[in-house]
Amino acid sequence: MVGLTRSAIHTTDPEAARRAFEPMVPRLEFGRVDPADFRVQLRFDVAASFSVIEYAFSAPAATVAGSDDIVVISARGRGFELRHGRHDVDTSRPYLQTPDAMAARWQAVAARAVMLARPGVEAIARTISGDPGFPLAFSGLEPRSPALGRHWEQTVHRVRTAMTASPEAFDEPVVEQAAFHRLAVAYLHAFQVVWLDPMRGEVAVGARSAVVRAAVEYMQAHAADPITVQHVADAVHISARGLHAAFRAELGVTPSEHLRGIRLEGVHDELSFAAPGEGVSTIARRWGFVHLSRFAAAYRGRYGRLPSETAAARA
């Protein structure tokens, strides 16, 4: 597939709606539906490795659904209730669609679903964790923290903005892959992801101590703010020296190196697929890089080319 495939559906037929949702949620069945009032609108933006589906039901309905794919949903609605087995799901935060059935009902609801190609996410998870290629699964439906849930939402918003502003840019594989990488990394950070090892059961991907995990979450949520390592240490209630030792022991880098890496990813994200109009220096400064020559050297060391070359490929 090259570029984006874009389509929209507006239907009052529950069976037509079920067929439209099938690529994302193959096990979807409508329960309580008044055929006289049933209305749903869907908009699909489909790239090679991910899809963004926005939909809205403007009348009461109830569903039971399940999917084997990686699908993250953010939904808001009137009278919206969601249950997984005997447990209520907090719909104020993004949540994962499960393989087994989830039951939902609402008076009206609007939602955005992001579907990620599992092989690509697994490849990135292996790179992050160094674990072997067992099948990837998740443990729990909701983000590991409110801050990481917000980080996921912000990442999706930025990708969606780029798709709307410059859909033709996604004809370039480098742009599509940059967008997918940002979504996949945000997903792996936000949700409790595990390898399914047939010999050992569930193995956490990139398992870390509580201190390092909390520090990384804080960095992800505040990377675009003027924070320092001391701010991070204060946020997780440890000394800067103790944080430095924990990062070196568990991640093999210092806290400042890890924070710089997150900020470089933010710059690369914007240079690769965000809407055009701002120069490299403006974007770099927004992510906290004041010394532009040092920034350019660090960027080249990480991505193998200058930031201006990334911007030129995007134009």
C-alpha cells in the first residue's frame, strides 16, 4: 500500500455498520438497537502499518465486540458504559480492545480507534527490550498511568493532525514509518505489554524498577517542558545521584541522556511528518535544544543525517 487510503461511511443499517467495523473489530455484534433511530458515521484513514478510524453513534445502541489486533480506543459519550467480564472499564482514558468480548452501551458516543500492525510493534518492542520474539500481548486494558494515557492521546493527535494537513506526505515511506514508530513507542510506553513465553508464561517487556519506570513516565509526559534531571528526581522522590545510578544500572545511560533521546525523538517526529511551516531551529528550541550546533551533532549521531536533511525530505 502506498500513501493513505481515505474513506467515509454514513449508514442507518446495523449490518452495514458491522461490516464496516469488521477489519478493526471482527467479532462485533449489535445488541439493543432501535432500527428507526440507528445512525453511525465512520471515517477511515488507512496507512501501510496503521489505521485511524473515527466514528460516532448518534442514537442509543449496545454492542459486544472482540479483536485479536492491536486496537487502542478513546471514546466519549452520553450514557457510555463499558464492561470487560465483571469489571467496569474507565472510559475517561484510552483503553485496549480485547480478544474476548467487551460489552458496551450508550445513548450517544464518539470515538477514535488506532489500529497498529502487530509485526511492526513486536519488532520495535524487541529493539527496546532486547527480548526474543515471543508473541506480544497486553496485561490490563488501561494505561499504566494517567500521564502516559495523556502522552498516548497527544501522540495520536499529532499524527492525526499531520494526516489531515498533509495526506500526500504519507506517500513517502519514511513519513509513514516515522508516524508508525511514534505510535508504536507511545503504545509500548503507555500500556502494560508482555511477551507470551510458552515456557515461562508472561514476561514483562522492558521490566524496570518502580523508580526508573516512574522517572521515564515523567520524562515522556514533560519532555517538551523546561525540566531538568533534578526535576525528574524530585518528582519520583529520589536524589539526583540515586536516579543517575538507577538509570546506569538498568538502562545503561544517564537520566540526561535518556531525556535528550526523548527530546530528539520529539524533534524528529515533527520534522518527519508534522505539518510544514516552522524551521528546524524553532522546533529544536521548542524541545529544549538551545545550542543548535550541539543539537545538530546529536541528531546526526542518532538518525544518521542532519535535521535539515530530514526537513528537506518532508517538504
